[in-house]
Amino acid sequence: RVGSSNSVRHQSLGSHCCQRIPQSHGSSVCMMEQWAPSWTRHRPLLPALREEIFRQASALPGGAPPFRLHDGREVPWPESPNGSDEGLLRFLQARSGAVEAAAAMFVKNLEWRRRAFPLRREGRIAELLDESLPHKERRFAKMGTSLDGLSVIKQDMMWARFVTERYSALDCVKAYILFLEENVVMAPTFLERQVVVLSYGGFCPADWGRAFAALLQDNYPERLVRAVIWPVPGVLCKTVRTFCFIFASKELNTKIKIEAEESEMLKGIGLTSSQLPEYMQGGLWAIVDRDKPDVELLRRMVIDGFRSRGHSRDMDGWPPAAPVLLEAINEPHVIVQRGQKSEKSVPQGMASCWCGCLGRDPPRVLPQAVSPRLADKGKCCPAGVTAQPNHRQTRSEIWQVALGALLAFLAAFLFARWRLEASTSR
């Protein structure tokens, strides 16, 4: 979808945002307003934001970093999708119109993209995004267009089989990033660059959920319009909401609904019943009878997540601290600039942390790269290796783990009891 540098840049928001579009709902046709963003009110701040981004980026070692596309190509940031009026308005909204904070967030995003990309459809990522698979077997898939004109996508948690021995949490995060880049960030129209998410198939793994929530907030601001978690038995809705408050920010929680009924879920995501795939139809009972969720597997996954507080060795080490050198993947490092190609080395930039939702402070690094294990012996880590101290849980963190474990047991107990009572009544 991206050819020359001119085609990379998105068009600014136009009058199409307030058009009325006909949408079929059953046998009738209803008129519904297309979704329009509230962040256009920050438009007068755009000149000041561009100036501040130039100032902060120029102060980095090596100068202003380029914008790296998901396939590894690079363009000057003013010509990138995020450098358009539309893209910059998202960052202003994420920082409540604070120009300096929005510029810092933008520059950190440029550095993050140089560490996270390129990502390509190969290996396990290609398997996870294989569009030839049946819709039910795909973790990430398009579902259609909502009544207000937005793209609706499914993230399927597979009833605690989302992460497997074959596919790690990191594989799934990378696949989802690439899915968003291809289908949302590089989409040709404004409404396609927004997303409505249906989270289906039970709880998500804690490490994946923590990483993705932070990723969405820090690097894809104002892409998510709303999300619905479904199907959730009514007795568990408050428990799931508590999980959301633990793992996601207050702002993100305002966009999330948790529903038990199919009709309420359809209202939330803006689809009609005819747009649901067959394996999602029939209501909660039909889905449970077909899929037969393993309660013990769900309970074990939630308990493991709270024990680790959503951390895993693979996730905490990605993306790498240093920018990915394009020469290292045996491909020419090409920088696209105003239609011309030139060779240029990748400058070292500042490293921004992969923030999480349980704590958004950067990781604590031991001074002078002294390993905690070797400090008593007077030894140091090898050159170029930064040691991190063993993390001792604070009292508040211990309470978080204890609360999570209690909620997990409660959720498993209520779910098992709900199934038993329902099957008896039937």
C-alpha cells in the first residue's frame, strides 16, 4: 500500500467525518452518523507541536530520527503517517493538548519504531496471520465495518489457548503489531485508521495483556475507539472489570465494555447479527456448549499471570534497547526522502522503556553495569551488558498479587458454579 514517500503521508481530516451513511440493520435501513473524533479541537496547536518535535528530535545524538515503517523502510517523520495533521492530533489528544508532552511522546515513538521494526510475515508471525485459516482459528481477524463506519477486528483469546508451546506471548504481540500496522496504520481512509475491538474467548494471558495495553497507549494513541469483552457470564462481569482496572489505565478503561448478552455486544461494537460468524452466534449458552472452555486451564492461566505480575523474560527484553540495524538483516538500508534513495547509517538514539500498565517507571539499572550476583565478588558484567537488580516486591505489589489470586479463584469458582447450576436447570 506504500509506494513513494508521497503515498505514505495520509490526507488530513476532511468534511467526510460528519457525513450520514445508510446502514442495514436486519430488514430495515437506518441512518447513522459516521464517527468523528473529538481531538480536532487541538488543531490550532499543530504548528507549535511541529516546532517542538523538531527541537526535541534535533537534540538527540545523531539528530532527528526518521520514521521507520513496519517493513523497515524509512521516511522523514514529517512525511510519515504519524507526521500528518491527523497523526499529530492523536498525540495531542493523548497528552490532553500539552505540546511539550505530546512532542516527547512522538519522539519516543520514533525511537520505539526503530527498535521494534522491521517485522515481516515470516515464520511464526506468518502462521499467526495466515488469512487462509478458518476465521475461528485466527487470533486476529477483521469482522466488518460498524454502523458508524469504523473497522471492527476480533482478538480471540482461544479460551486460555492463546499462548501455546508453539506460539509465545512475544510471537502474538509481534503478530498483532504487524496486523495493526498493515490494516490500521497504513489504511487508505481515515475511518479505517480507527479500530473497534471485540475481545472473544475468555481471559487474555497477563504478560500479553500487559504488553499490548502499554503498546496501545504509548505507541498507537487514539486508534482504539471502543472495545467489548464478550461473552462473559453475568456473575463474572464485575470480576473481569476489576482485572481491567488492575492492568489498564483509567482512560483505556472508559473505552472498554464487558457484556454477557449478544445484543449488548452488538450495540457496543456496532455490528448486526448477520455480520457475526457462525461460531459466535446463538448466545452464551451455544458458545459454551460448542467450545467447552476448560475452567481449570483458565484458572491456572490467571493465577500464573498474577504470580508473575504480567512479566516474562521474553516480553521484558523486547524491543531491544538499541535500534535494529537494517544492514544486520542482509538488506540494503534505504532512506526514502522526497522520492530519492540514499544510503545512510542508523544513528544511536535514546532508549525508551517498554512501559507496562502495573507500573510505568523505567526499569532500574544497576550503576556501572555491576551484576548483583557478582557485586560481592568484585566482578563486573561483560562489556556492553547492563545488569538489572533482582526486583523485590513492595508491600503494594504483594497485595496486588494476593488480590489477583483471590479474584482468579473467585472467577473460577463462580464460572464452575454457573455452569453446574445452568446445566442442572436445563
